[in-house]
Amino acid sequence: MDPLLVQALAPVLRLVTAIELVAVIAAAFSGFAEARKKEMDVVGVFTVAFVTAFGGGTLRDLLLDRRPFFWVDHYEYVIIILVLTILVTPAMRIAHRLVPNWAFVTADAIGLGFFSIAGMALAIQADMPWIIAAMLGVVTGVFGGVLRDVILNEVPMVLRDGKPYALASFLGCGAYSLMLSAGLPQSVALWSAAGFIVVLRMVAWRQNWTLK
């Protein structure tokens, strides 16, 4: 890649990395919670947390032909998941009885929002048309949860929830594209669009909006 282009993209890539880190941690906690509901051991909890946190981004990188995968390039993400697994797994044995359901839904919503926008931002950098970039954002946001539910022998939540989930991701990606077109700074567009998805998902869950 042109060194000048790399230099120009550096601030955006740093922002995307920060957003990915938030998404990884949130998705991991979602995976922890679901794994403990199935009474898995520490290996099972790590596996579920790993695929939840990295599944969507890995598929995105495959589709964009990006190497190395984002979690290989940022191997510290894997270390964070491993450390969190060791620290959190014992507490999770009672946490799912003490922590309200909305806390777990919120963690999943944060992962959805921040992964979706990070995925779209990377697709835009790869010169994808906005609609393709938006779809790749949705894939990044939802696929980790799909893999999590398949491993746990559940119908994926994106297919059974009935409330805006993938739709929330797509609308947030569309909002991100509009904000960029309007000339808003990358940082404002990235964080605002990710927050929009989180809020939309949580409001839809709280108000029991359904697509049925």
C-alpha cells in the first residue's frame, strides 16, 4: 500500500482499533454469560467467548481478503479474552443468577454496535460500495453471535429474537454512511453510529418492538 495512503489512514485505523477493542470485550462477556448458562467448564467458556468475539471479524477479513486476521494482528485481544476467562468464569457461576438479564442484553448490543461500525469502516477503506460495506458491517456484527448460538445448540438469536437486531446493525451502518457523506469527522461518525445501534437495539428490546 502507498506509504502516503497508510499515513493518511492511520488516525482512522487507530479509531477502528479502539472500537474493535470495546466490541471484543463486550462480545466476550456475552459469550461468558451464555456459556455459563450451559454450565460449561473453563475451556468451553473460552471457546464460546473466543468465537463470539472474533467470529464476525474473521468472516469479514476473509471476505475482504485481509491478512493477517484482525485478532492475529492484535494478538493482545486473545490474551485479554484468556485472562478474562480465567478471572470471570468462577464468578459467572453465580453471576447469571444475580446480574439482571438487561446487563447481558446490553453487552450483546454493545458488541453488535461497535463490531458493525468497525466492519463497515474497514470495508469502506477497502473501496467497497456503501451497500456492500454496510452488509459487511452487519456480518461483522452478527456472525460471532450466530457461531456462539450454534456451538450452544441454540437457534441463532438473530433468527429467533423477533426484535430488530440485524436491522439495527444495518440502520446504524446506513447512518454512518450518511454522516460521512455530510462531512462529519470520522471520530464523530464512528462513535455516534456505534452508539446509535446500541441504543436502537436496547430500546427495541425494552419496548418489545418486533418484526413479526
